[in-house]
Amino acid sequence: MLDFIEKKIDVIVCTTILESGIDIPNANTIIIENADKLGLAQLYQIRGRVGRSNREGFAYITYKRDKLLTEVAEKRLKAIKDFTEFGSGFKIAIRDLEIRGAGSIVGEFQHGHMAQVGYDMYCKLLDEVMKEMQGRKAIIEEEPQEVQIELNVSSYIPDEYIENSDLKINIYQDIALCKNENEILDITDEIIDRFGTMPAEVENLLEIARIKNLCSDKKITKIIQRGSNIIFYFMEKEFDFSSVSKLIEIYKNKVKFSPSALPYITYKIDENKAIIKQVKEFLCNI
């Protein structure tokens, strides 16, 4: 090992002991054999032995040709392939938890059924069961209603931008889970870092996420476009009637208010201007 560190030899062959934290900044390439036999955390640690300085690192994760892999091994290799960016350790840990199961905290079993319900739902169910066993009543929070957006704009991830379908689904989920502007900015930076300059369709997708957040603040349940009209539907008991006069003052005859069981406002947009920009400006004025 000292000879390798001092560059007297160029290649070192060793066991998985390497994962215990060896730090050699000049090492830039690692080849892992029989990777299907290793755990996900092991693979992540071993892969992290290269690229530890300003040198670009290369990790070749291999297994025997034509070998029939188990379902779990396939999931591990796919996870280590998908999560390659800096700071992905937490995502790796969560994926490992979902693959192996979290265990039965209140019983004797070595694994649970989290893979079937997902990490978030598992934590929610676990909290309910623990409180029930303690004789306490679990407070089940009502899930916020998903805001429905139907605008005549292209908002999706093109195949030529992200080819891998599973990776694309992960990005869709990350965008859908954004609850504020900071989270949207974080996912924007991540997408650009990983895939390059965003096409207009992906930019629109992120703008739709911003509109959904604005809708939640304004108690709007859905926005539907009908030709040049945009219809904003509000929660029945949450509508602020005082905002109507303000909107009429700003937009004149471009707005109409309908005080039905589900109040809604119809806004006539300028067809020569960007739809998303007009919708965001209108929401800011409500």
C-alpha cells in the first residue's frame, strides 16, 4: 500500500477491506469484480475510493458475463449506477433501506415490508402502530389536495434529454415533491448539473411546480385553460371575496367571478404573451 501511495507501483489488487476509508488522492481508476455479491453500501464506499482530488475518477463495476442476477442484486447495481452525483449518499441509504427492508422494530423479524409501501408510507404506518401500542391516539393528518393544472403548454421531460425511463420518473417525483422556491431551485441546479442545459419543456415543468405552490397558498384547487380563458377554482370555504374587487380594478373586463358552490374566476389572457407568465402574475395579484 505504501508503494502504491508513493507511486512505485501503478496497480494494487485487494479485497473489500478497501471500503474502510483508504484515502489516496492520486488513485483515479477502480475495477470492482463480482459486484453482484456486494451490498449497496459496500459498493458506494468502494466506489468512493477514487476521484478524491482534482482528478476525475472512473469506477468500473463488473459481474460475470451472462450470469443470472437475483432481483435484489439487479436493484443494487441499478441504484449504484443511477446515483453518481456528489452528495448522493443519503439517496443510496434510502434506496438500500427500501431494497433490504427496515426490520421489525417491535418484533423478532429481520426484515419488514417497506419495499411494498415505500419509505415515507412505512414511517407513517410505523408511527401509527407505535402510538397505538402505547395507548395513544395517532393523529392522522389529511393529505393536502393535489392541485390540478391544465394549461396549453408543453411540460414534460423529452427522451433525448433523459433517456433512462426510471431516472426520468425519479426526476418527475422530485419535481412533484417540491414545496417551496428553494426546493425548486435545488432540483433545477441538480438537473442542469447532471443533464446539461434544460429544454423549454423541462423549464415549463418547473414553472408548473411554482404555479402549484402559489395555488396552495391561494387555496386554489385547479386551473383549467379553455381557449383564451383561464379558470381558477377555489376551495368552497377558503375564498377571500375581498380579492375580487382588487382583480377587477387591475384587469377590468378581463375577469369574471362566479360565486357558485365552488367559486371560480375566469381570466381572459393575452394570446400573444406567454401563458405561464400571465398565470403567475395573476396568482400574485389574488
